[in-house]
Amino acid sequence: MELGSFYNRSFSKEKCFSVTKEFQKENDYLIGEVEVNTVKEKLKFIVVILSDYPYKKLSFFTNSIENYPHLQNTDTYGNYLCIHVPFSNKIETKLQWDIKALNEWIERYYINDEIDD
């Protein structure tokens, strides 16, 4: 299985997602860009997937928004979205959980403007 194509297909089939820059190998990771259409506006995310995924992490970065809970400013790809998902050694399962966590964050913090206690 060619991983770049797998990630392109996986993100493209998600509701409200589109791949705006196909996943390509760079050093020891894959990087691509996705756009998520929300009720507010479209959000763009750079997705960085370490080569040992699902044993290592997948990271979402954005320059579309800032000053929301769990967004940390970085000097690399923009604001890092700090989310945590359970471990799975199955790449398909782990990716579904990562995408679900992103969707839940968008709904909770971006759309509904929730603040953590």
C-alpha cells in the first residue's frame, strides 16, 4: 500500500474534508494539506504523519485560526493542535480516531466557542 495515496483517499472520503495538497514523503514523515468546510468558514490544516504511524503520532497544524483552546503556536507549520487519541496498531483505526478527534475539536472549540474549566 502506497501510504501517500492511502492518506489522500482516507481524508477525501470524510464528510466536509478535501485534500488541497496531496500527501508526499519528506524525510521521515508524510505531509499533506486538508481543508475542512465548517458552518463558520473553511479551515486549512497541514497534516504531518511520522513514518512509524500509528506507533508514532499524526499532527495537525493550522494558520487559519489562533487563540483557541489546545492550539499551541509553533515556528514550524503554524499553530499545533494538541489532541490525544487512544492507541491502535491498525493504521485505519488510528487514522479514524485522529480524524474524529479533529472533528470533535472543531465542533466543540471552534464552532461552539467552548472554554475548558
